[in-house]
Amino acid sequence: MASRIAGLWQWFDSRMPSMAEQWRIHASEYYAPKNFNFWYFFGSLALLVLVIQIVSGIFLTMNYKPDANLAFGSVEYIMRDVPAGWILRYIHSTGASAFFIVVYLHMFRAVLYGSHKQPRELVWIFGVLIYLTLMAEAFFGYLLPWGQMSYWGAQVIVNLFGTVPFIGPDLALWIRGDYVVSDATLNRFFALHVIALPLVLLALVVVHILALHDVGSNNPDGVEIKKLKGADGHPLDGIPFHPYYTVKDIMGAVVFLIIFCVVMFFVPEMGGYFLEYNNFNPADPLKTPQQIAPVWYFTPYYSILRAVPPLFHSQFPGVLAMGVSVLIFFFRPWLDRSPVKSIRYRGAYYKLALALFVVVFLILGYLGTEPTTVWGQFNAQEGSVLDAILDTKDIATWVARVCTIVYFLFFFLMPWYTARDAVKPVPERVTV
């Protein structure tokens, strides 16, 4: 039996690109730096969550009805009547938030150790494209439960595209497929969420990994291990990815899955952040929720949108600021002028700037979940500008505006403070 299986494998391998060769290139003889630490778990965890989402999504589509009259009922049917349907739903909803958590941490690690700098600019760009595709995937999937928050959240976000000058109304109409969020919108979002964007996401993940393996992985010291090689041609400061890091990643995956299961079984709603309570009510076009807010992973950008005051009764400046706040990540490899990669060898300017950026990002994320007053309520004849700023009902709005300014200054001033920052000498070899 063993010889037959070996013969079958040889037959298959001879008619395909050699699987053994691919395994050798990307695992057993792919040399990674010796000094990977905790922060390097999140790339493999993102891949794990992607698999979880695809598999759970396939099973959910077997019972889901992309019909405005049946969608909410089909979700309830999955939760109540389909064997293990409730756990599939909670796996998928928890996985959506888990995906963004590990991606945000993965991006932060890249920023921390300079993985966006030469020669990894393309790796970073593909990573940002994955992030944008993931945001689109989450947005299109957000409408599918057809609950109150799904319906009105989609209504608000699509209407924002309508503020774009000249093409806005036609763009919003094209996204919805109708003049209002309706059955046509639901079918369109279902097709994009289930078929189109997962294919794009998988393709981007493949090219992201291929680009990474071509230039080699970065490390906490920012040292290029390919520069020093032994007589066998292998990096002196590298070790084979398999079995050393596959074992390490398995350990990280086990810890992650334990936390994932605790959330899924005991607090799947996570206080309304993972599953909003309004979404347990069917969509009602005639009843607007008291507060409409996106899921937590969109709230930093939603805060930026609300922080920018309207211009001539148009919200387009806020929409533009929100778009720029995401797209500016593409330019980070060229904005960062520091001669070193890792934060270990950077000076106080960059460390302070990065710390401020993380703080304002978290504050913006929190404020995006809270109701704030709109710009223009203050009447100059009724008091001073300072009185308006100190008015408790306006504090959240002003904090969001200050945080938005700091957010953009982090990027716009980056060429200045990274070029002038004091740096420490970088070792020639990695420190373990």
C-alpha cells in the first residue's frame, strides 16, 4: 500500500509543478532570521483566520437566502434550526473581528521594525491592498444579515459616496443597484462578498507571500541576513522556516484558538462591538436607529469623517479626509527617510510620533462608537469660541478634530522628523 501511494504521488508530482520543490523553496529551505519574536505570530494568524472565514462562510451560504424578504429569517433559521448553525454564525462573526485584530497588529509590527522600507516596498503595498480589500469584504458582508444596523449602516456609507462631486449620485446608484438600499443591493453585495472579493483577497495573499519570500523576511534588528552567507550559501543569521517557525506558529495558533473559542462561546457579541444589538431586529426602512455607527474596525475612519466640518452643506470634505487617511498608508515607504529600519535604533522623535499615532488611533476608534454633535450648532453671538469648545456636548467633537490633525501630521511630517531623528549604530548581525 505504501509503495502504491508513493507511486501515485510520483505520478501526480511529475505532471504538476513539483510540490516538493515548492515546499523546499517556501518552507524547508526558506531561511528566516533567527531573532523573530512575539510580533511575528500575526502574519500566520491572519492566514489562519482567512481559512476559518472561507470555510465557515461556505457552510453559511448553504442556508442563507440573499433576498430582502428572507435574509433576516434565514439567519435566524441558521441560528435556531440548522444543526451547529449557531456556532458557524459565531465563528464567522468572531472571525471577522479577529481578522482585523491580527491584521492591525501585523501592520503595527511592520511599522515597528521598518518592514515597509527598501527592499520590501512591494510587500508593504500588497499588504495595504489586502487591508483595503478586507475592508471592502467586511463592508459588503455587513449588509447580509439584513438587520437594522446592517441596513442603515449600509445606507449611510453608500450615501457618502453620493457626496463625491459630479459622479457621486451615479456612483451611489451603481453601488446600490437601485435608488435605495433594496433587494438588488443585497444580491449585489452577496455576490461581491462571497465570490469576487475572496478571489481578489486570495490572489493578493499569494503575491504578498511570494514578494516576501523573494526579498526575505525582515527582523527586529532590521539587518539583511542575505548579506552574510556561509560556505553552504545559507545566511549565517538564518534558520529554515520549517521546522523551527512552523512549530512556533503552531504554538501561537493554539493560544489564539483558545482565546477565539472563549470569545465565541461566552461573549460572541463582545458587548455589542462584534455583533450590534440593533442587528438582532429585522431591517425596517421606516424606523431609523437612534445611533448609526459602523463596526469597531471602521470607527477610527468614521471619526475622521465626522470630525471634518461640512463645506457648503456637503460632507465631501469629510469623505475625502477619510479616504486620504487610508490611502496615505501606500506612501509610507517613501515618507520614511530614516537610515535605519527598526525602532530599536531610532531616536526619540520617531518613538514619540509613533506612540502619539497609536494613542490617537485608539481614541478615534472609541469616539467613532459614541454619538457626537455636528459642526455648526454654536452661535457666535451666544458666547465665545472657548465656551463652545468647553461645552461638554462638544468635547467629543473637538477631541476627534485634534486627533484627526495629529493623525495626518504623523504622515505629513514624517519626512522631516525621520530625516532629523538621532539614530543608534545598527549591528552587522542579528542579536538573539
